[in-house]
Amino acid sequence: MTLLKKTVAELQTLLHNQEVSVKELTEATFARIAKVDGDVQAFLTTTEEEAFAKAEQLDNQPNAERGPLFGLPIGIKDNIVTKGIVTTCGSKMLENFVPVYDATVVEKVNDAGMVTVGKLNMDEFAMGSTTERSAFKQTHNPWNLAHVPGGSSGGPAAAVAAGEVLFSLGTDTGGSVRQPAAFCGVVGMKPTYGRVSRSGLVAYGSSLDQIGPITRNVEDNALLLSAIAGVDRRDSSSSSLAVPDFGAALTGDVKNLKIAVPKEYLGEGVAKEVKDAVIEALKVLESLGAKWEEVSLPHLKYASPAYYVIATGEASSNLARFDGIRYGYRPVDAKNLEEIYLRSRSEGFGEEVKKRILYGTYALSADHYDDLYVKAMKIRTLIAQDFAKVFENYDVVIGPSSATPAYKIGHLLNNPLTLYANDVLTVPVNLAGLPAISVPCGFTEGLPIGMQIIGKHFDESMLYKIAHAFEQATDFHTSTPTIGEGN
Ligand code: GLN
């Protein structure tokens, strides 16, 4: 049996007792990647050389210095910068970009003794919901290769689901950790805005972006968030609130907790199988002593349009730095400065990114700013107030992570408005800056379904508590796709 099928707790014991070396675990990881990634296509870059150098260094470390994440393999979404390792953001613009520093989260996983084994595929600049917008490859859903893994963190979710890594880091601007986690049957946490430093994350929508862990189960997720969270002097929006030990929240006790279920989250547009699975999940939580009631988030219907105005507005400004001078792609035969700007951006960016830069520029232009951007910001406030009102009486909000299971590859490629509308269950959380986790809660036709638990600002512990209690009472998280089994 491959070492990667063991639980993190089992591996910790083996590594701490030196019954397995970090080198052996790293070898097993690359063997698994070699076996299945031809089909899954989750990795854009694998980093054998750096990983084995790190493994050797770790194997010489005394036992007393070995923490809970020591020696464990992790994959990183390719919009998080890694010193000396190409970081493409899934874009031709950054195809050959080698950062000179590590993102804060990368420093933190390194300091925890984790072994980075590669960079994972994504929609270009994190704009998308299917990973079909990567300039380089199509990642496949390990449960059914004809389906998308979700996006934009499709690579990170698929790599964990396919057993290629135990941990990955994704990013969530409007759902890109939770939705691919749901599509791939793994656990994905979008922390409170400010909980995790964004230093070294290539910005998409800076007021919405957060980095979050993707793992096979809730316990592993809590462990990784504890390691990456905390204030950072390189990100002035990072919070100085103390980071609790999230693992301590996993008590199994959800008695008398109050759950709000917005009727909009189980309304029109949500597939019946998804609704049924979430209602069954609520019944499980009820059997454990929690109570749930229906509520309403009246402004939810405006969330997607408001999100797309704000996110594209911020993107149009953030992506202005890619001008062919400072970073990335530049045509070698450009004849003058204007041609460098023009051709670098026209040839370096893909369709979706260019479209969003245009939308965003339009929304921020003097003639449309009041009608579009200012209005979207007002809606953002109303949505945050809707949640705040619900949280006066409830501990968490629960609904599906996505209205449907994973789409077939190509199915919605030419239907961007449907794709944008399908973000309605995830984007409100980013607009309000709240934390939310997606946990597996069912299957339909062999594809996973995810339940989303949304919490108060900085109350990730409550999300882990409920998600863990649910996980212990069910066995969805123990199912794994059959990919790579047999020969
Ligand atoms: N699907 C959303 C978008 O395309 C969310 C992306 C994200 O969270 N990075 O913007």
C-alpha cells in the first residue's frame, strides 16, 4: 500500500519514530504523481530536486525539532510565489517567471518542515470555475476524468483527491477553494479575510482574495491553517488577532449549536440531488444535537453581479503591472515602446483575462463608476449586513458549496454567464470577508457533493468543530476515487 494512503496521524508517528524517512515518503509521493498525473494533469511543475534536497536536510533533523507537519508533502497553487521555482498563474504572461522570494505561506510551510513537491494548475490568474482557462493544460476530476475538477484551484483540489499530495494550498476570491473542494470530494477552507497573509499571492481581487488549505479531512485542514495563519508585516491587511489552535476545536460536541439555512441556498437553480444531500447532512447534525432553522439573505440575488464588478475592477488595476517591461512575456521583435505594451498584453493574456480587464476598466471609468462600482459596493455592504443580522441569532450558516456537481469538460465553456451565475453560493462569503469551509456530504452518479459551512469573522474554530463532528458521523471523506488502482 502506498504511504500516501495512510492518515497524517499514522505518518507523523512513522516519521517521528524514524520508521519511515522523509526521503521514502517523498519518493512515494513522486511515484504516485508519476502514476496518476498523466490522467489527472494537476501539476504544472514538479520540484524533485528541491524536494529531495529538503528531505535530506529534514532526515538529519533531531526528533525534538519535528513538528506535526514535519516531512509531509504539499502542492502549491501556481499563483503563490515560490523562490527559484517558476510561478505561472496559469498564464502565458508568466510562463517563464521565476520569483526571487517566497510567499509568506510558503515560508511558513517550509518552516513547519513540509516538503513542497510542485506547483498546481489553475484558471489563468484565478479567473474561472473549471480550470479550463489555464493556458497550459486541462486538469481532470479524479472521480470522473470527463468532468472538470472545478476552479480556479482545480489543480490543488484534484491533486489531493487523487492522492498525489496530502495537502495543498489554493486561493479563494469568489469560491475557488470551496467549489473545487466540493467537486473533488475533499475539504477546502476559505479563511476570514485577513486571517492568512496575502504577501506573495499574485493579486486578482485584493479585497476578496484569501489563501486556504485543501485536504482529505477536517483534522488535516485545521493543522495546516494553524501553520499558515497569523499577522504578517508584509501584508497590512493581515489581522493581528491571536491564532487559536484550530485542532483544539475538534471536540465532536455540537449540542445546542444554532444553524441558519438560508432559503436562497436551497432555492431555484440548486440541483435536487445537491439539495437532498445537504438536507440529509443537516439531519445528521440535528441527530448530534444541533438545531437548524430557515432564514433569508434577501440581497443574495445581487451577489454575483456585484462580485463581478468589484473583482474585475480590482483585477483591471492589479493586472496593469503586466506590461512587458517589469514582468513576464514580451515579444522579442517589438519595434517600439507602444508595441511592447500592446503586444505583451494582447499575446500574453488569454481571452477570459482580457475580457475581465475590459469589464473592470469599464466599471471604474468616470462615466460608469457611480452606476456600477459604487452600486456594487453598496450591495456588498447590504450582503455583509444580511449575514451580520443572521449571526445575531445563529452560530453558522449552512448550504451547498455549489448548485451542481462537477460539470462535464467543455459543457459550460461557451456559457460564461451561467458560470458567473453559478458562483452565487460562494461569492457572498468573500464580499462579506467571512470564513467558510466545504466538506463532502454525498455523491450523485459517482461525483461528490459539498456542504458549505459559513461562520462569523475569525470563527474558523466553529467551522472546524461542526465539520469534524459531521465527518465523524458519516463516511463520505473515507471514499476515494479508484484512479491509479491496479495496473
Ligand atoms: N469563479 C470565480 C471567478 O471566476 C471565483 C474565482 C476565484 O475564487 N478565484 O472569479
